[in-house]
Amino acid sequence: MRARMPRNKLRQIWPVGSPKVMTGRYWEDKPLAALDRAQWESLCDGCGRCCLNKLEDEESGDIYPTNVACRLLDRRTGQCSDYRNRFAQVPDCIRLTPARLKELDWLPPSCAYRLRAQGLPLPDWHYLVCGDREEIHRRGMSTRGWTISEVDAGPLENHIVERWPGEDA
């Protein structure tokens, strides 16, 4: 049996190789704008859905998610394979900031950044809540198992999905 880290002492490595212990439930206690960089980055649940290509209807403005992942997305882990250099490799990659959250209406409904900006709690499968980074995958809330790389996909119109995984019909 694997030991779980206590919920009030989560260890986050930021920057790489530099340990920083974050205590308490800072994601609930602090407004997004008050989070330090390590706390901000730790909100990401690793679903990978923000890294999926989306299509926008030019007339209606409706957004249609696809199952086509950015070429840098590691579809098994839901993490960017070159996070540090992503903007150089993918020029249209978007830096998520507290100020930009209001304009990014295509973020998945379960996105921790979106939820916290709306004053809502994180879902019970989020690793900050449950202490297990694999729970999001077990619950089917990530890109694992149903996506294709943009390198192999072909026309995006052939890959539109009806709704985000885990979203009620």
C-alpha cells in the first residue's frame, strides 16, 4: 500500500529541483491573484484538456472541442512534454493567468482555474483534494485514452466531440 502525503503538507517541486512545501488549503484560502507561482501552477490537475484543439464557429462564436491534442501534450500524463519551452515550439500556446481567465471561455468546465475564479470548490478527484494524481485519469476526466496527436489527426472537423469527458449529457 502506498503512503499518502497528508492533505495539509503537499510537496511541490518548483522550479525543477527546488523543493517547496506548501501547507494548508491555499487553493481555498487565497484569491487566485494572491497565489505565488508555485501555488498557481499546482492548481493544474493535469487533465490536458486545455491543450486540445478547439474549433470556433465564425458566425455564432460557439466553441467545439476536439479529441486532437497539441503535439507537445503527453497524452498519458496530461502534462506538456516541454513546458519550459512551449511558447517557442507552439507560438499560439496561451499563458494562463488570473487576468486572462475571464476571456478564456473555452476552458473545460472542471478546470481548477475556472472553478476557483468562479468561487467554486475543486472536484473530489483533484489531486490537491484527494492526494492522488492518478484519480483524475481513473475518473475519465483527462485526455488519457481518447485523444489523438495533431501530428496524426488530419482535418480537425473530423474530430469534434459532443462534450467534454465527464460532463453530464
